[in-house]
Amino acid sequence: MKKLALHWQILLGMVAGVLFALILTNFSWGADFVSDWIKPFGNIFINALKLIAVPLILASLIKGISDLKDISKLSKMGTRTIATYIVTTVIAVTIGLVMVNIVGPGRTISDETRNDLITSYEGDASVRISDAQKQKDAGPLQALEDLVPSNIIGAAGDNGNMLQVIFFAIFFGIGLILIPEKTAKPVKDFFDGFNEAILKMIDLIMLTAPYGVFALLAALVVESPSTDLFAALAMYALTVLIGLAMMIGVYILLVWIFTKNTPSFFINGISPAQLLAFSTSSSAATLPVTMERVEEHMGVNKEVTSFVLPIGATINMDGTSLYQAVAAIFIAQAFGMDLTLGTQLGIIATATLASIGSAAVPGAGMVMLVIVLAQAGIPEAGLALIFAVDRPLDMCRTVVNVTGDAAVSLMVAKSVDMMGPPNVKEWDDNYHPEAETVSEKA
């Protein structure tokens, strides 16, 4: 295993997890065994990644912004980053709407299947509707108000408050730029060392990635709903998957056009992060690996990765936006509704804005979907129709979210002339503790 590249190790772990679970499902005790003795290791792996998400954002953003030494650079990079993220999100939603209107998956659902799905998942749907209603009832400037934390310790204690942590890190970094360099140096040196320690922790955690994804995939298989429900939603899932694949093609094309990097360079560079995103369904949990791959394996300057990627993990949810567009029209089709062009254009705007406020954790897109449905006048109860296949599709759309973050970071880096050759540290993918011990003794 140690001789294999990281992405192959992760892929083998995923396949082994699925096969292991399929074998155990033939035994009466199999599902309980996986839930009690295998799944906890997957949860530990995700928790370890989440553990360093906030420290990583704080250290990398503060270091990256303070290294700019000029607020005008921050403004230039920030404007291009946000603009590019918005453009790619609009493209994603448009692809989703085109695909779902062409395929029309909702028209294939029978009344009997529809009723079975709603009955099976109406409890989960009511929880999401309640959460979305709270967000909907908030004032128009609530998102802006929530951006500024009243207590940074409290904000850092919850991975759901990433935007508040990012705001503090940017504000703190600007403060370091504006004070005398001699005064700022000790603080910058601290965050330099802190950042390096966090990156080393990422490398250590990634040594366990094949085993972590093994546990996650095994648990997913034994907890999946019945195959009858999946069969009824096959066309919907296929529509989403085709749309997501097309969006990845858009990223590859954009990177090729704007940075002149070949598709193989981009895919080989980001593939371990994609596989991890697929396993965890969390952009935030994958962020440490995404940053490492983009910086070391694609040659993007640390100043860019430390600014663009943490923001992207929070506000850039292209895969989620595409899924929301497909899901909204699918539910409307299932209920026999014919949406006008104006309503579908409204879905583009709402899904784009909703993706910005969507948390980078599993299942968050489902809550935001309720807002999209309400805007289009589609019954929120229809949310229950898609719960059966939401988890595997969540895994796939997270891959697109992470790929989009990486693509935008490359384009922004190229636009501000902060790209160089890859600087791969061999111990990232093939870590040998004994080699370091020998080196230290020498």
C-alpha cells in the first residue's frame, strides 16, 4: 500500500468498503456489525479532519493575507475570486435546468411510488422544512449580520460558522498589514509555524485515509434504503450525475483555456481531494487536502490557496447548486407542475444565492433546497421524494464543489501571476517515519 499513490490507496479503500459491506449484508448480523464496529472509525476519520479545519483556516488565511503586504492586492484577488465563483455557480445551475428539462425524470414516477417515498421520508423532510423556515423568516440583512461574530472563540468552536472565522482571519490579517513590520513579525512567525504544524497533522491524518473511507463506504452501503426506491429514482439520479460530470468538464476547459494546464495535469493533481470529498460529503473536511494538492501538486502560490480555497469551501457550492436546480424541477414534474421560464430563471438566482449560504457539511444543501422550492412555488413536502438517493448524490456533488474550488484557485493564481512549478513533498503521499529518523540522526 505504501508504494501506491495516495489516490489509489483511497480508491482501493472505497472499493474494499463497498465489497465488505455487500458480503456482510447477506448475514443477519452484518448490518449491526458494520454500524457498531466499522462505522465509528469512519466517524473518527471525519472528526479528525474537521478538528483541524478551523485552525487551518485561521493560520492559512492570516498568513496568506499578511504576506500580501498590500491591501490593494487583497482587494484585487478578492474581487476576482468572488466574481469567478458566482459565474461558475450560474453555469452550474443553468446546466442543471437544461438537463432536467430535457430528460424529464419526474414524469417517470408513478403515484404509488410517490406515495411510498413521501411516507418513508416525511419525518426527515419536516425537519429540513423547519430549519429552512427559520432561515426564511430572518431579515434581508441577516446573512450580513451573521457574518460578524460577537465572540471569535464561540465562532471557532462550531464548524458551521466558517464564514465568521474567515471574516475574523481576514480582519486580523489586514491588521497585521497595517501595523509596523517589526511589530507584526513575531505574530507572523507564530502563524507560520502554526500553519506548518497543521499541515504536518494533515499528512499524518491522510495516512489513515484508505481505512477511513473503507469504514465510511461500508456504513453507507448497509444503511442504504431498499433497491426498489432507488430504481424509481434512477432517472433523477442519472440526470444529476450527467450534469455534475458536465460541470467537471467545464472546470477542465476553463483551467485549460486560462492557465494552459492540460486536463491530465489538473485531474491528477486534484484526484485525491476528489476521492476524499466523495467519501466524506464535506468540502470543509476535504479543505486541508485540497489546499495541499493545489499548492504542492499544481504550483499555486500559498498566498492564493490560503485565501481562495477557504472562501470557496464556504461559498462555492456549484455541485449543490446544480443538484438544487435538478431537484426542484424534478419535484415539480413529479407533482405534475409545469414551471414557466420566469420561474426557472428565479430558480437560477435563488440557487446561486442559496449556495453561498450553504454550510460545507453533509446534507446542508437539502436545507437550502427548501428555500429554492418555496421561491418557485413547489410543494416543500416533495423534498421527501429525493431523500432515498440524496446521500450518494451528496457525495458526488461534493466532488464537484471541491473541483470547482481548485479550478478557481488556479485561474485566480494565473490572473495575478502567482503560479509556479509544482513543489511536491514526497512524504505527503508516501510517508516513511523511519526515513526522517535516519535523516535526523545523520
